[in-house]
Amino acid sequence: MNLGTPDATGNTAKVYLYKNKIYKVFNDSLPGEESIKEAKKQQYAHSCGLSVPEVVDVTTIDGKQVIIMEHIKGRTLGDLLTDNMEKAEYYMGMSVDIQMGIHQIKAHSIEPMSEKLYRQIESAPELDNELKSALFKKLESMTYKKTLCHGDFHLYNLILSDNNVTIIDWVDSSAGDRRADVYRTYLLYSQVSVDLADMYIRLYCEKSGLSKDEILEWAPIIAAARLSEKVSSENPNRLLEIVYQVR
């Protein structure tokens, strides 16, 4: 089946627009249940009343795992901000309101964040056993009310269409601590712009009542988990500097 040229290529999949549907085609290296796992997370978020693309089907095309989903026409907040830097705080504030709405949802029937983080830290090759042990101890000490967390929340996963914002890419979602989810977003922004990262965390703290110190408690754990993703654009030394704070 010829889907044409990918509209986007990520770390785990290629995304195609075909006959007004989105086809997410997974890389061969991923486990056989990956598409089902991700689709269930997206369906769960949709069932919570959030603006999330509807999953049409989970199938196999030419031996590859595929999720077929609703196509949302519009532009990402990331693209809009890039074109209108003078409105950066407006778009960032809009995204924070959306993320806080996600964090209001008590999560059930979805992967616990602690299990996800444990698995990621365990698989990070840059971490020795002593460091992993310290990170696991820190993770076990964290107490929180479980809420829905997106896990990869940023402006490019938010599509503005007809005055509505749709949240995409739920593969990393879990039931966990909103502070960890916020630090993950902060870590992603700080990779490309310290100014945007600082704007984001300031706005989240102002709107939510959380302090920056509360959010930074999760820094070593989230940075360690990020190491397991092996993202080519990410500097592992930068992450390790954050991870070493656990000692």
C-alpha cells in the first residue's frame, strides 16, 4: 500500500495523511504490541472528554504496525509561536491552561508513571548500577495523587483548529504526578530555548500555585528516563549533569 510521502518522521514512527485520515506507521524495531498500547492510551484520553483525535483502527500494513486516526486540520501552537514570537507568552499560557486541564483528571486504567519511569531508567545504558539504585530510591520516595499526565507535552503536540486545541501524541501518557509531567515539558523546552523553558515554568507555577522547587524535585528522575529514548538531537551529557543531582 502506497501512503505517499511522510508528513512527519519521529523517533518511533512515520506519519502520513492519506484519504483524510492520519496513518501512524511504526518502525520495525518496536515491540509487536506497541500500536495497540498507544491506541489504548489515546482512546483513554479521548474517553476522559479531552480534545483528542479519535482512533479509527489499529491494523497492519505491509507487515508494519499502523494506527489510523482522525485528521485534525489546523496548525500547531509551536508553528504559530514561531511565526509570531511577540505572542509567545499568549501561546505558552494557552498551552499551560490545557495541560492543567489534563492534570485535573484522576487517572484510571492507564499505565502507572512509576512503572514507566522504572523501565526507562533500567534501560538507560549511560547509568551505572549505583546511580540507578539512587534514582529508584528517589522514585520510591515520591508521594503524589495520581492524575493523567501526557508525558510529552509541548507546543508542537497541540493543534489549533476553529478556536479549539486538539492534543496529539499520547504514547508517553501515564497515571502519575503532575510535577513530573511539568518538569518533562520544561526539560524539552530547555533543550532548544532556555527563555521559553523559563517562561513556561513561570506561567505554570503562577497559574497552578506550585513552586519551581516542587517541580525540580523530579529533575534527576525525568532526565534519567529521557536518556533511554536515545533522541539524536538531545545531548546525553546535559542530561547526566541533571541526573547526578540525585547523589
